[in-house]
Amino acid sequence: MHTLDSRLFVFSTQRAITSFYASQQEGLMPKAMGIDELFSRAFFTPSKSAASSHIYRILLHTILRDLLAQRPALTKLLVFEQSFLGYLQGSEFLLPFFREIARHKVAMSEIPLRDIYADYEEHLAILEEIYTRFVARLDELGLEWLDDKQEVIKEFVQGFSQIEIYLDGLLNPIEQDKLYALSAYTPLYIHIDTDSYNYAYFRWLYAEIEPGFSYTIILDSREVDSKGVAKGADCRKVDSSGVAVGSTPSTTLARKHALPDPKQIHIHALYFELRIAQCSFVLEKVRGLLASGVSGDEIIIITPDESFSEYFALLDSAHNLNYAMGRELLSSPKIRAWCDELRSVLEAITQRPNAMSDLAFVESIFTYIFTQANAKANTQTSLDSTNAPIYQAHSSLDSSHIALLDTLPPCPLTTRLQAKILGIIGDYLRVESVLEEFGYGQLLELLFLRIQELGVDDVFGGKVRVMGVLETRGIACDYVIMVDCNSGFLPRIKESDVFLNTAIREKLQMPTLQDRENLQKHYYYQLFMCARKGVFVTFTHNEEARESSLLNELELQGVSITRDNGDNLYALFAVNEPKPYVEEEIVAKVGDFVFSPTSLAVFAECKRKFYCRYIARLKEPEPLESTFDSLALGELVHKALEHSYGARVGVVCDKACMQMIEQECQEYLRTQLQHTQTQGFSYELIRQDLRGFWQLERRLARSGFFVLACEQGFVSSVAIDSKQYKITGKIDRIDKLADGKWRVIDYKLSKPSKASRDKHLLQLAFYRLALESSALVFSDTASALAGTKPTRIESMVYYLKDAKPQKDRALLLSQEDFHAQKERIIELFKQTSGEVCFEKTQDTTSCVHCAYADMCNR
């Protein structure tokens, strides 16, 4: 007959416990549990009860809300949205920070942030006030906090001859003290495996810890009498370190042996261009291993970021994988639809029993729903005896509520999920006095937020486990496949890890960011060491992602790593042979098109651009509304000049008149460009740019001239080889000089350049041809142009921006330039007479700012 092993075995994870039991022979099994369960069962806080994260979040929510209500100015420092969800998100941020300082027994006043970051002194004071209120509220409600003094339940601990603890991870100071306190009642045998990443963490336990060894350390601080019998200790008398008074923490090295050389590890690494492409290797490798007879239990897939499991769920058509982390509750369409309908029903209820609080009413509703669901499924009508009072609460619902609830579809939740939801409500009932401040709608919002955080087990998956690295502690297998071996995923940085910088953490003896990173690397290193037959890692390699530094560090330690291009070896999708690029040829007729100076210039610049804009009429993207670009500014300056000159059509422009025109133009611009600081800056720039323009205009006004028209539209035609080509346009300004000559002016807000000169000369020649044509017709003819005909025409472009030297401000169309541009215009018109091959321009410099560049593969 087997005797009962009186030892207690403690592991880091539930999977390690399962592996431990699987390794035992048949018979009476020894007791095993996780280290968190050990602490919860071996310690208690006098006069206080345990509290869940749900309760902590609610309390922090109310503290933040009350604090910001009392001192609204704090919103400038605490960037929490002042809403129900905003306060909840604030509590999500603060809780990890408060937990960390409590676990490391750090008082807020001890944080030397004031000495390092003086600018954050006020922030720290606010955090300290929030923390003080939080701890005081917990005391008021009789709820325990992490740094509360606890006592050992000696009857529980002394029931074991010794406790075997397989430690893998970092224990905070409070947890270390708890181990010392337990050692006052029974010896602890602590087993650790060390490497270059984690050995320094255990110096608190044994000063001579070295990397690369397996240690068994006995922690025993029991008092013994003269006969050597342990006397135990008074658990109610504990010093500041948590150790029973009168006992001396004693550590003894019981065993030490070298671990296998890391050189025995071989890692096959594959890199991919896309993150999702890693699935191609993983799924194919799993299929091959299973086909070769490898048990699915001997294959583990590690996802540093659990979101990667969404790719697997999408592409695992063979259903070989199961997900240890489970799936989100609302990932099931059926459950999501049921929850949405339930919430709609609850929100529609406006009348509730007067004798019941909102929370008790919600509790009764869920109890009724779950009771009915279980009754219909011929299961027990209550989850367990402790929940019996809750299940009786539905009797207080009236017939109208029950009738409404009976319209809901059948409840799709398992009894396990039902118990979790009732447990959440039970937590809330413990702080019902706090929740009375919440409205019914806020209470529902809070509850459904917590419900959507629940997970469901993956019961339909295969035998190959997909899990996070923390779940792998203490277990071994034949094959390990790891994805996302990239920096950013490994090591993975949390916000709480960087809240205090390294210098502060070192002063407070708290784990630094480097410590956190090393601990993560240790988990992966241990996992690779425990893989008996093969280790495969994949990572993304592109401009934005690079492999994790862990691979280089392992190579320095002697680990053999082979890297291959996974895209060349494994294709996620079938790869088709790329088709050779063939330039598209577009041939069409221009037809009865009316050319403007702009469209003709586009035709001369790039025929393909002309086709896209004027024949295919492809709309160009509009600029952002908030962007006050150069085009909009140019239009505004044109309007200002039209406003000031147009008011004096037919009037002699002399020195006095020019002064009035200049003032009115600047006033118009000022009123249009003073809405924002950016526009005001634009106004000052354009005002400075126009100084040279006004100087030139005043000099020309000495001989006097008349303004005949501003922004004058026209239609005309040009006869070439007995064919008429219709033209149209709008001239910025037409002046009549003292000698009867017309001066045609076009404004340009851009600065003169060699590239723009040819385009602008073409435009001036276009205007002159139109004015000299017998078919010329002005649109909305002003009285100053009525019945007039130019005897001579002078065409010029005004460059409004400040240009040096001064002579470059105006570009005059000489007789020689006119004849050259006229021949060019005639040739361009001839090219449009028949079918046109709308080819791309060979001068790709004009493609830089073209809206159709992507379409042209430029």
C-alpha cells in the first residue's frame, strides 16, 4: 500500500501542476498547488477580507471622480477624460502602479522623483493623494491591500512535513517575506534553475548563486528545543520583514549541479516580410509533425502577443490548434448577439421595485435568467450552495419584468460563465454602498465592460497548444515553435514598467526595465532548453521590424542559430508568375474641345495628364480643408487686386489713385487673413512680397493709364489650315496706355524661374492671339471695352513675390518670343486635329506634383 506523501509541491503555473501529476505513479497523489494559491491559503489579514481587481477599479474610479470634482484644475495634469469611461481607464492605469509600489514596500513619499524630475513634483503629489485616499477607503471598507500585515495560518502550514517550491520568476519583497514567515513552521525546499538572465534575482535567497546551475536551497527558520524538536513560532508576533519574532531566517544549500550546456540548443529561425506570413511555416510544420506521428501534446506554439492567435484562428483550416488563453467571450457571434439583446432589454426597463437597489435588481435579473436556462437544460438550478441566496432573489421580480425577460433568446452561457458573472455581481455587492453613487445606466455599463473581458475555453481546437510564455513555465515538450521573435514583442514593455525611470528604480531597489526584459528572456531561454527535439522561431523582417536581440545574445552564449528566408520556403498564398509590365497606350480624339491657356499648357507638358484631366475627367484629390495652401492664397490675392483695381475701371491711374488702390488691396487681404495666427502670418508675408509690385506700379502710373477690365473672360477661335480651333480664357487685367496701346497683364504669385518662363510666354501669346482674332467676344463686356479694338498689344506677367533684381518682376512678351510661341501654339492645335496618342511625358520632373503620377507608375 502506498503511504501518503505529506509534502506540499508548489509550482508557478497550473500546467506545471498538471505535468507533475502526470509524472506520478498510480496511487495516492501528493498535494500540489500554485504559489499564488499557497499564499492565499497560508496567510490572512486580521479583520479584513480579500478584494478583487474589480473592486479596486471601482474605488479608484470614485476617488478620481471626486478629486477632479473638488479640484477641476487638476485636469491639466491628469489627462483623464472626465466621463464614466474616462475614470475607468484612469483606474486601469493607476492600479498597476499602486500595486508595484505596494509589493516593493515603497512609500510614495520615498520616491525621489522630485530630485530627478522637478517638473513632475506636482504630478507626484497628486498621485500620492490619490493613493492615500485609496488605501484609506480600503481600510474603511475592511478590504485588504497588498502591503497589509498578514498572519500565517499555522495549522495549514504545519500539516505538511515540508514544502517543495519550484520557483521560476521574480518574487517581490512581500512574497520573499512570506516565504521566510512560512519557514518558521515547516522547512521550504526551493528549487531554481539559473542562467545569465535570472541568476541575480535569487541573491536574496543565497548569496553565492551562479548562472548555469540547478539549485535546491532549504529555507528553515524554525525554533527547536533542547532535544532538537521544532517548537514552532507565534504567528501573531511578526517583525517588519514578516518573519516570526524569535526565529532566524536560515538558508542551506542542499544541492547544486550544472545544467546542460546551451551549445546543445539549435534554433531554426525563419524571417518573413509580413507578420501574417509566419502562419505559413507554423501551420505547415505542425501538419508535417502530426503526419509523422508526433503527438500534439508534444508541440507548443508560443505567441508573445496573443493577438497573433487571430491569424491562426483564421487560417487553421485543419483545426490542429487550440488556444490556452481561450477566446474572448464576445468573439462568439451567438453570445455577442445575446448580450446585445440582453443589454437592450435592461436599458429599456424604466421602473424597478422600490425596495430594491439597482444592483440587487440587476442581480435578480441575471439569477432568474440563469436559473431558467439551467432548468430547461435539466441541470441543477443553482451553481453551488453558496449561491443559493442569490438564486432565490428572482422571486422579487414582478410579472412585467419576467414577461420581458422571457422574450430573450435562450441563454448560451455555460454554467462556468454564469458563475463568473454572478461572482462579479457578488464582488460589487460587497461595495454596494460605493455603487449607490452610480446611476442605473453606469452600473450596466460597468457590468457589461467586465463581462466582455471574460474568456471562454477553446473546446473545439486540436491537440497542439498555442499559449503565452508565462503559461509554459515548468513544462517541457519535444518541439517549440515561437512566432513574433521581434523587438517590441520580445522583450515586451508595459506602461507600468516605464512609469519610473531606471535611476529611480535603482534607488528604491525596484526591478528596472532591464530586469523586466531579462526576466522575459529567461522564460524563453528556459523553454528552448527544455525542448527535447527542435526549436523553431519566426519573425518579421522589413523596414519597420527587426529580429529580437535575444537571438544575438543566445548566439554569443554558444547557441546555434540557422536563419532562412521563410518567404522563399513557405508561401501563405499561391504565388503566380509576375506578368511583364506593358506600357498602356491610349489613343483617342480630342473632339470639339475649347482650349484655355491652362489646358493647352497641360497638353504641351504631358498628353497623358491632359487625357486624365480633360478627356477622362478624372477628379483630382482636393486639399484638406484645414490647409491654407499656396493655391488658395493665390486666388485670394487675385480677388484683392480685382477688388481694388476693378473699382477704378475707366479712371486715370496716377500717383494718388495708386495709393488708394494699394491701401484698399491691403485692407481686403487683412480682413480675409486675420482669422487665425497662421493666416495672420500669411498676411504679413504677402504684404512684404507685394512691396516691389507696388513700387513698379507707381512708376508706371507716372505716365498715367486706364484700367479697361479685371478678370475679363473671353471666347474666340483661331483658324489654322481652314479649321477653326475654339479658345477661351480669363485675363487678370487689361490696361490702356496713354499712346492707345493695350497692356495685357497676368498675375503670378510664384517666383520666376527658367522652368516657368516658357509656360508663361505660351500663355501671353495665347492671349494676344485671342485679342487679335476677328472672332473675339468678351463675356460680360464692361463699358470700357465696348466698341474698342486694340491697335497694339503689349503682354506681360507680373511676379508678385519679391524677386531680385527688380527687372525680373515683370516678364514681357517680345515680338520675337510671340512669333516663336505662335508657331508652337499652331503646332499643338494641329496635333489635336485627328487621333491623338496620349503618351506620358519623358520629362519626369513634372511628375513630382502630378495628381496622376501613381496611375502612370511614376
